[in-house]
Amino acid sequence: MLFEKTYKKSIQMNNIDVLRSMAILSVFCHHISHVYNISIPFLDKHGGWVGVQLFFLISGYLIIQSAQKYRLKEYFTYRFFRIFPVYWIISYLFFYLKGSFPMRPADILINGALIQHFFPLAMVRCDVLHVTWTLTVELTWYLIAPLLVIFFSRYKYRILVISLLISTLWTKLSMLKLLDFLYIKQFHLLDSNNIEAYRYLFLNNSFGGQFCFFVIGAFIYFNEEQLKKNNILILYAITSFFVFWWPHMVNCLTNPNFLSGIGLGALFVIALKADVLKSRPIKFISDISYSIYLTHFVVLLYVREQIESPFWGTILSLLAILILSAFTYFLIEQPMIKYSRKLFIRDVPILIKP
């Protein structure tokens, strides 16, 4: 009854919901292909990056609007109640089910504050959800966006170019091992045989390497009307080209690479130009996408321990993830969002989602 009463409304959505659903399904397909060793064309190898980078573009597009629209106190209050309560509850739920809580107070504080990607030892020791590094990257964008919005409308082209250069330079320096001094001692403490993997996770994929994707999303917002005037066939051609060349881009100068952001940016503009695709299942997936993102990988691993069959494991995992995510959305996310709105009675809808 609670779910039916809460969700029994006319569908109010836009194609950002479609993109968000595509992003979370892409990440899910990538992870389930690895957990069950099944082949899913393109997505088994590249779906994780397609989904994550698309999420970052969406965040760039929406968060810059929120930073422009709200006062700082409102902005940070909305962000806090949207992100942290459900993250805390889900994290400690799985710590409880796993039977091992973090014993170091510093690790608890670092992971609770969503800054664990800056502290490799603390993150690995508390990595119960396996996807939280992206939340640190996202949080960094939330902190920077209010400052960036002051200059964006006037210097949008310069900021775009600077962001592409920063991300390219950062990842290139990481690949050349010139940033190792930041974390090398922690990498050796974790596992001296996996320095390359840790370098990629904690340096290549830090905010410096991902910065350009957020800025591309923000750039689309400030140039939306102009970009929507582009011929739809050209946009499809750009998207198709970069999807086709995605496997080669990982070897092109840097990884991650801003070129994939251009391809996804073209897809983003296609979605903005298109008629709104109204679908209750797509809207539902979009609404609970944050909870899906937090829960899906750990649920996949748990189900894999119980069921070896890829078919039945996939079905059961999907059902469990959807049910758990629906519960957390309606019982935690929605009440927290409503509470944050009550703190500032302005009758202005909250536009943003992670």
C-alpha cells in the first residue's frame, strides 16, 4: 500500500530519466557479466565505464543547475539528505550481514564522509559495497560546482577546454607514474604485487581524471538550445563513431579519455532533442537508480555464492536488487528528500539526482 500510494501518480519524466536508466543498466550488465562470466556484447567489457561516465555527465548537467538555482545552504542541505542517509544505512546493513564492522574509528569517519577514495587503505578495509569510489568523485563535484557556476556562463568554452586539458594531463601523469608519490606507501601496504591496479583505481580514476565529464554535462546545460539545433544525423554519427571506437580509446593517450565524453555528450543532446519517452518502468528504474547502484554489486556477489547457474542467478539477483532498492527508495530516500524540502519552504522542486 505504501509503494502504491507513493507511486500512483501520472508519469512526470523527461529523457534524463531514460539516460539514467540506461546508465544503471549498463553498469549492472557489466558487473553481472563478470560475476557470472557471461558474454554481453560491448557491455561486458565497457558497460561499466559507459554507465559511470554517463552518470557523471548527467550530474554535471543537473548539479550545475542546482548550484545556480539555490542558495548555498539549501544546495548543500539537499545534497546531504539526498546522498548520505541511504548510503549510511545500506553500508552498515551490509556490514552487519557480512558480520564484520570497521574497527578503526578513522576508517569509519573517512568512509562515512564519502572521502574514502582519497584514502586507499581506509577504502579497501571498508569496501563492502565495492562501488563507493565514484561517490567520492561525485562529492568533489558537488563541492566545486557552486564555485564553478559563478564563471561558467561567461567562460564556458574556456572552462570546457581547461577541464579537458586537466583530465588528460592528470591521467597521463598517472600513467607515467609521476603521481605515485601521493599514495605509493599505501599501495605497498595494500599489496605490492598490484600497484598497477591500485594506480589505475586511485589515481587515473580520481576526480582529476573524471573532471571533464562533469564539465561536458555542465557545458551542455549552458549551450542546450544551441546544441539542439545540430542535425540529428550528425549527432547519431558522433555517438556511433565513439561507441565503435570505444575499445580503442582505452589505448589512446589516456584512460579514461575525454573522447568518450564527447560521444556520450552527443547522445545526451539526442535525448534532449527527442520527444519524451514516457514509460513507468523506465521512470521507476531511474528513480531508484541510486539505491540500485549502491546495492547491486554486493547482492550479485552474495547470490553468486548461493546459486551458480548464470540464468537463475541473474533472475534472482535482479529481483533482489529491485526489491531492496525499492524499499530503500520509498522508506529512506523519499522521506529524506521531503524532510530537506521542509527545511526550506519555497515550493521549488528538487531537480537533482546522482
